[in-house]
Amino acid sequence: MKKLFDVFLMIAAMFMSLAAGAVQAQPPTPAAWAVQANLAPHPAPEQPLPFSHKTHIGMALPCQLCHINPAPGRQMTFPATATCMNCHATIVTDRPAIKKLAQYAKSHQPIPWARVYQVLPGITWTHRKHLQAGVTCEMCHGTVAGLDAMAETTAVTAMASCIGCHQARSVSAACSVCHAWPTDAVLGFAQTPLRVIGFPGGANLPLWVAEDRGLFARERLAVKLSPTPNSVALVQSLVNDEEDIALAAFDNVVAYQEGQGEVNLSAAPDLFAFMGFSHGTVRLVVSPTIKTYDDLRGKTLAVDSVATGYSLVLRKLLQLGGLTEGDYRLESVGSTATRAQALMENKFPGTILTTPLEIAPESRGYRRLANAVDVLGPYQTIVGMTRRSWATGNRDALVSFIRASSESIDWLFDPKNRAEAVAIYRRHVPNMPEDAARRHVDALLGEHEGFTPGGALDSAGMMTVLRIRSEFGLPQKTLTDPARYVDERYQQAARHPVGSQ
């Protein structure tokens, strides 16, 4: 056995020097972020030869011995047959698999390995850049050293994994980083570019439907949906003219217009809501050990930002639950997806989550301590928002966006489209099992909470937002008129285009 081990070490050293010429290794970054495991089983594909990573890595063989990264660096290669034969010309040559390997080598044929992880169509991606950034094989592919048969054990091909890693490393997660923007020549007509920013997650389903079913294309719009790490970045990008439209909580419109936002902006905001996307769907979800509000006393709870959004809902729920503001702390963590992950990693005992991102924690035993609408009444959650100055100069594009988005919401509510809606959801959230995707879609299309048919704004829900902000917003103001933050003329134009009867 020692002789065998020495042979492997000698070959490993030789090929490590070869691999070093293809990839300049970089030290791992301090903020190492590992991709989550797949929620559903992904069986190992059938391979032409049995190969155990567990056995070979157990011999201290590095990944780069077999997988190198030649120019241009998009993919890692499979080992040449000759590489395998460097060892197996003399090691366990009597085994059937090694005899088959020798036949490949004798005929100078490459071994037709089945690639386990596939880069999805339309994705611009390269191993080279990630290796140079210090990303290790284990961060994306998990504990391969424990696998006898290589399988897709992590969700590395899911968009949420890419976004999460980029956000953790403060790397841009804009759509254009990974997705090419189709040219007018490809589509055969001129498009109006439209930059949209929103929080990552299933709440973007109406936009996914509008994109996949060609509703944006019909309106001659080239929509680029970029994820935001938090509401501060979202509002700043809108005010700084880096984005055209944002999907965010109605409270963000009110807060920044009233000078009660989380940060001071570089320019005076002229924000308004032009349509509704969802109402309700706000839940206080806590660790399994938290049974009552009193169990949160002395604890730190996660929010997107302390001064805006659903943090005010959280404060009101805690107040009604018998806690004063000195009984707990709030910490700005970022988007709902980030907070859900932090909750499940037990970094915080509780947070506000919005549908459908409460489903995963609750399925793992985390508890819903409160449903906001049951305690506070109707509540306007996500709206389409933009700047009045931009809307004035881009009226047709905004009306077209509203028309396509509203139509996609109404399409989602038609029961005969449910199966296709689930399929679209799964295309944009890869590796999600069908039954889980169906639960997400069903939750977003609830009878009393979820998407709002026709993209309508909820007047009673907006009043709840103003009432809570009047109590907790600083500097303190009494807010009573939702019309100050809304302009529905664009939506009316979308419903009644010129020339319609």
C-alpha cells in the first residue's frame, strides 16, 4: 500500500506543476461562501467507467491533477486517457474497468465522461475568473472527497447561488454579468432598454412570466432585471439614474419622500408608485425555540434596514406583543433571501420574511409567530416605483411595462396556466423540485394575500403603511394621504391604450 501511495504522490507532483501553468492559484478570500446543498436528490449520471473521487482524493491527489483549465478557461477539462494510464499501466490492471480503460488508451480515444454540472444555456460563465478570485472547488461542488459516484450534490447552477455568492463577496450581481442582452438584429426590431431592480426571489414571477411568454418583447421592451442586496442600494440606484424602475415595499417610497429613509440620498427624491404587485405576505418567523414574544426579549432581530420597509411592521408587531423598543435590537442584514438564510443558520432568532421565502424555514421547523395582516389589517407590500422625472420623459416605456406586467399577473391567476407557471418558476429557480415550486406559486396566488390582480394598488393597505410610519418614522410626521406617493395615470393608460374601445 505504501508503494501505491508513493506512486500517486509522484504523479500528483508532476501534474501539479503542469496545472500551475494553466491556472494561477490565488489564496481564498476571507469571505468564503459555500453553495448550499441541493434540496432534491440528483442521482449520479451513468459513466463509461466507474470512478471514485473518494478513493482517489483519499490518496491525496489534488483536483488539478485530473482537471485543468486551459484557455479560454470556461470549463475544467476531463483527464486525458494517458493521465489515467500513468498510474493504471501498473496498478490494479486485472480489474475489468482498468482493462476497458486500457482499450481507450490503445485506440487513442478520450473517455466519454458525462459532465455532471452543466452551465445552463444562455449563461456567460467561466471557471478561470472564479479560480483567480480564490474560489475553491469545494465552495461550489461540495465534499466531492466523500463521493464514490460523482453527483450534483450542490445547487451551484441555481441563479440564487450565483447571486448569493456575488453579494457575499461584494461582486456585481447585475443580470448583464451572466446574461447577454439580445440585440435588435437578433430580435428583428428595435427595443427600448429598461433597467429594473428588485429583490431576488419568487416575487419576481410576474416579470419572469412577461419575459418568458414574450410580453415584454411584444411591447418592444428589453428588460434587464438586476437583484439588489438591500433597499438602500435599490433606492440609491434609482435616484442616481442607474436603474429606471424598482420593485420594492411601498413604505420605501413614503420613507424617502418624507426624509425618513435609512440614508441621505445624493439628490432630492421624486419617487412614486405606479402599480401594485403584491399585498400582505409579511410574516414574523422565529427559531423553533421561540414560543412567545417574551422569548424575544433581549434578542437581536434581522431586518433589511432599520428605518424603512418591513422593520416598522416588525416593531409594531413586537409592540402589540408586549415588548418595548428597549427590549430588543434590530440589525440591518439585507434582502429577505439573505435574512431567511441567516435565520436558518441560527444567526438570529427571528426576522420578517415575505412569501414565498418563509416556506423553506417553516418546513424545517421554524415558526410563524405572526402574520402581519391578521394583526395589522391590509398591508401594501411590493409596488412598482420610479422617479417622476424619468416617467415624464419615458411615458410610453413605462405604460408598456405596466401593461405587460399586469397582463402576466392576470395570466398567473388563470387556473389553466398553473402548470406552465410552475415550469417558468423552476426555470428561474433551477434545481427546485416541482412540488416545492408549486407551493411557492400557490402561496403567491393566495386568495387574500399575494399578487394583486391587474397590478392594482391596495388603498386600505397603503393607509396601514402610513399609519405605522406615522408612529415610528423619524422625524415624526402624521401621514394620511396615499395620493402623495402614487400616480395611477400610467396604469390607466396601460388599461386603455389609444384607439381602444
